[in-house]
Amino acid sequence: MKYREFARTGFKSSVIGMGTYYDFGWILTASLFRKRLNEQGILKSLNTGLDSGINLVDTAEIYASEPIVAKAIKGRDRESIFIATKAFPTHYRREKLIRACEKSLRRLNASYIDLYQLHIPSRRVPIAETMGAMEELVDRGLIRHIGISNFSMSGMLEAEKSLKKYKLTSTQMNYNLSHRQVEKEILPHCEENGIALLAYYPLGHGKLAGNSDGSNTVVMDIARKHGLKSSAQVALTYLLSRSESVFPIPRARTPEHVAENAQLGESSFDKDEISKLQSAFPSADA
Ligand SMILES: NC(=O)c1ccc[n+]([C@@H]2O[C@H](COP(=O)([O-])OP(=O)(O)OC[C@H]3O[C@@H](n4cnc5c(N)ncnc54)[C@H](OP(=O)(O)O)[C@@H]3O)[C@@H](O)[C@H]2O)c1
């Protein structure tokens, strides 16, 4: 596994992280019946990742996965793991955000959150109020860094302007080979300003991991050349090759997948390979 400083935090993060969103049905069962399906399997996957050197874990208050993350990090050196979680817009008012953060901390069984992100923009709560509360949380030592997710370019600029004491550390966006809109404005802005871009759906929610049967010759040629095992490894390496600001967070549910993802970081594609992949995967949104 390769490590890079996560934005300007001083934390050396694995270039690949682990996502912990397990679909709507899973969340519903966990929230309504307190039953986390396949909890042991998920725990094994997270432990596989942590044992293999992945030290970046993404969760959210609405994923219902914070308690599993708590179990995975128990007994490990807390300072060596970067935990990113998210607040939902229903909690963007100052007092609600503080309460939501305290609840996430309890579920994570942690004294601080490394990266607290606003899950999606709110149409109701002014960003200045939410960012003010975020800065208070940093001052109180409950969170270390502030992030956003699913914000447009203009929303991101507004979020940055609303921060008076601290800089925005990251944004989290849908970014993969078939969905490359962020490459236009958001990624260059991140690079210029030392902001990390957490790439969610890095495997297109699994779609980009499904053609290792040789159906896409461009992918398989590039995989062979770089000694990569699968189309999933090619899709993730594409993101890592595009920019040092990008940290893909594929979902961690199957230990074998996590182990495979943890091997990445050494290969990088050149311009020609990047453009061949871009032609093979016309971006749905570019
Ligand atoms: N900010 C947001 O609004 C937002 C929205 C969605 C997701 N996210 C975050 O992003 C994370 C990733 O998104 P996602 O889980 O929906 O999509 P994804 O990571 O693009 O795709 C997940 C799928 O890829 C499979 N997979 C993972 N590694 C693989 C490998 N090496 N080979 C073959 N298949 C592999 C997974 O299977 P297994 O599960 O069996 O391993 C799963 O079916 C989430 O877990 C969450 O933390 C954020």
C-alpha cells in the first residue's frame, strides 16, 4: 500500500480507503431491527483492510455502519487510523450538528473524528451557520478536519468562503471511469488548493469491476502491462493516476476484494493509457 498526505492534514493516508455504505435495505434492517446483516463478514473485511495497511475509513451517520467501524478499530492505535464520517442535512443547524457529532462519536466509540463531512448540501440551512458549528467542533477537539460531499463547484466555493478559521480539507464526489465530471472544475480546484477528493462509487457501484472476462480489451491490455489482476484494479488505478489529490474509497464487504484493493498504489498509468481508458469509457456526465 502506498501513502500520501491527506490534503494538508499531516496525516499519511493510504491512497485507497474503505467505504462502509451497504445499501438501503441493509441500513433499514440495521436501523429498524438493530440487526446488521453479515456483520462478521463486514468486520472481517474491515480488519483485512486495516491489517493490510489501509488506514482511511469512510462512514456516515445514515449508513448505520459507525458501530461496526468502532468494533474494527477497537484495540488499534487510534492515531494511526483516519476516520471520516458525515452529518446529514437534517442536522445542519448549529445545535443539531453538535448533537449529531456527539452521537457519531458515541457510536464510533471515539473521542474525536478525523474528518467530519457534510453529506449533501442543504437548501434550508445557510452554509455559514453549519460551517460556524463545524469550526466550533474543531475548537472543542471533537473533530480534526472539515469536509463536504456532493457539493457543486459554486457550492464548494461558498462552503470555503464560510469557513473563517480553518480551511476546507476535502470534498467527496461520485468519481469513476464512467463518471468523470469532477475532472472539469472540482478536481483542478482541489489540486490548486490542497484539498483532497474522496472518490465515491470508484467502481461505479460494482459495474466497473465486472468485465474481467476480457470483454474490454483496453482494460485487459493495460492490466496485463501493469501486472494488475482485474478490471477493478484498473478502475481504481485510473483514479490514482489522474491526481495525487484523489483517494478512492471502494466499499469493504468482501475480504478478498479488500485484500485486492489494498495491493494498489504502486502502478500508475501514463497519459496515453489514461486517454485510451477515457475513450473506452465515455463519461456519462462529461
Ligand atoms: N458521499 C456520498 O453521497 C456517497 C454515496 C455513495 C457511496 N459513498 C461512499 O463510497 C463508498 C463506495 O461506494 P459504493 O460502495 O456504493 O460503490 P463502489 O465501491 O464503486 O462499488 C462497490 C461494489 O464493488 C465491489 N468491489 C469492491 N472491490 C472490488 C474488487 N476488488 N473486485 C471486484 N469487486 C469489488 C463491491 O463488492 P463487495 O461489497 O462484495 O466487496 C461492491 O459490489 C461507500 O461505501 C461509501 O462509503 C458515499
